[in-house]
Amino acid sequence: MSARIGIAGIAGRMGRLLAEEVTAAGATLAGALKVAEKAKPGSTILAMLPDTGERYLSTPLFGDVGADMNDDEVKISQSTPGQQMPAKTA
């Protein structure tokens, strides 16, 4: 068994576990797995799992992310008028 097959097997098991969760992310993954069952071999399927990530903010995963938006992030925020963060007052 190659490492690639091993990783794929682990990923498949983890995906099934997530899909069993009653969450938006689990439902999204479950839908993607259904699509994958009927997809042609070699197809690429993208499933964006909705998660705010707030539970990870105090972990090393976000250790290098600043508390305030940088210029690029402000531009992205401004590109979605209905979802902008309030302006920070000095």
C-alpha cells in the first residue's frame, strides 16, 4: 500500500466522520460526497466548509494573524457592501 492510498483512506474516514456531524460543515461535506459518488473519475470537487474559525483564534494556527485588518483585507471587506466590518475609530 502506498502512502498516497493510505492518506486517501484516512481522509475518506475523516470526511465521513465530519459528514455525520449535524453542522453546516458536515452537511456541506455530505453533499460533496454525494456529488463525488456520481462524478466522472478524475473530477475535481470543491466544497467550502462554512466555519468562522473563532474556536481556533487562541491557538498557534492564528498566531501570526493580526487583530486588525491590513490594507488588502480592508479592500476585500469593501468589496462586499452588505458584509463590511464597522470602521475602527482611533
